[in-house]
Amino acid sequence: MSTTVRRALAALTLLLVGSGVVAAAPAQAADPVIPAMTNIRTGLNTGFDRVVLDLTAGPAPAVSYQLTDELTADPSGEIVWLTGEYFINVTATPAAAHDLNGNLTYTGPQKFRTRNLRNVMAVAVTGDFEAHLSIGLGVRSRTAVHVFTLTSPNRVVIDVAH
């Protein structure tokens, strides 16, 4: 750094300190809001089965799904045994089944049968780790799947054709 630049910086510092203007430290970023799952609902519709994950307020998560021959638990990688011929693994990010204090927000069953649906046979919470929420569905047949989010209130919607 040149002598002229150093002198200019020193003069500016003296001017600011002498006038009572003090530079503020950057504000700390607030903890990110992560929508938390509070309920899982299922319903039979004409042409498709619907599974809905109810979430608390926050940004709508990005969702994706994968058709697979078996489900694995996140993060352990262990096989999740679930009724079904085929399986759909749905991931929502950022989302969780607990709040920032570690308290569960979803207190329902971790696995359950869906006897009232035509294709979806069972649902399981397969992962709740580092703002990645994973849900597994056991299905009778491989058919079209549509996964999307709705807001006000936040929901992840999984439609599985019959």
C-alpha cells in the first residue's frame, strides 16, 4: 500500500472517530427458517392417490422424488421395510420433522398403512437430517408421480396415479 493511501485512510479514521461516528459491526444473520412437518394426510381421488405433508411457515421447500426398488433411511443408509411392490422416495429441502430446538413437530406414526388408497399401500418417514426431510411411499405399481408444493399454508403434495 502506498504512503499516500495509508495517510488518507488514517485521516479518514481520525475524522470518523473524532466526529463520534463509529462503524457498526455487520449484523449476525438470523437462524434460517426451516418449515417443519406437522402432519401427513392421505386421500383417494379420481385417478390418483394423494399424500400431503403439512408444514409450518417458512420458505416453500424444493421437492424431488425418485422411483426405487427399496427405501433407505437418511442418514444411516439402512433399509426401511415398508409394504409395497415398488417405492417412491420424496425429499423436501429445506424441511424437517422437528423445530430448531430439536422438539418433534410431527408426532404421528413413522410408518403406516394406507388401506383406503388404490396404489399407495404405505407411507414412512425415512429421513429428517440437516434440513432434508425424506418420505417413502410403498406402491402396488409404477405409475405417474407428481410432486409439488403449495403455500398459505405450506404443503408438500404427492400425487400417485392409479
